[in-house]
Amino acid sequence: MREDLGVLRPGDEIAVDLKILLRRRTDLVNDRTRQINRLRSNSRRSARRWSAR
């Protein structure tokens, strides 16, 4: 374990800020995953329509 890092306590300002940033990052990752899945689904649907012609 790194020796140069301090200990985080649940009420510390830095711990609260990190928690907020981590939650925001998680939301962004989930949004991006939904976008990719939606794009993939729409692409497959379009490909099926074109191949049926």
C-alpha cells in the first residue's frame, strides 16, 4: 500500500467530494452504456430492414 496517501474518514470534506465525483462518474458511465446499447439496437433494426428488401 502507498505510504504517501493520507487516511480518509467518512465525514472529511475530501471524502465527501470524492463520493460525489464517483457518483457522477458512475452516472456518466451508465448513460454512455445506455447510448451505446440504444445505437446498437437501432443499427441492428436498420440492418434487418435493409436486408429484407
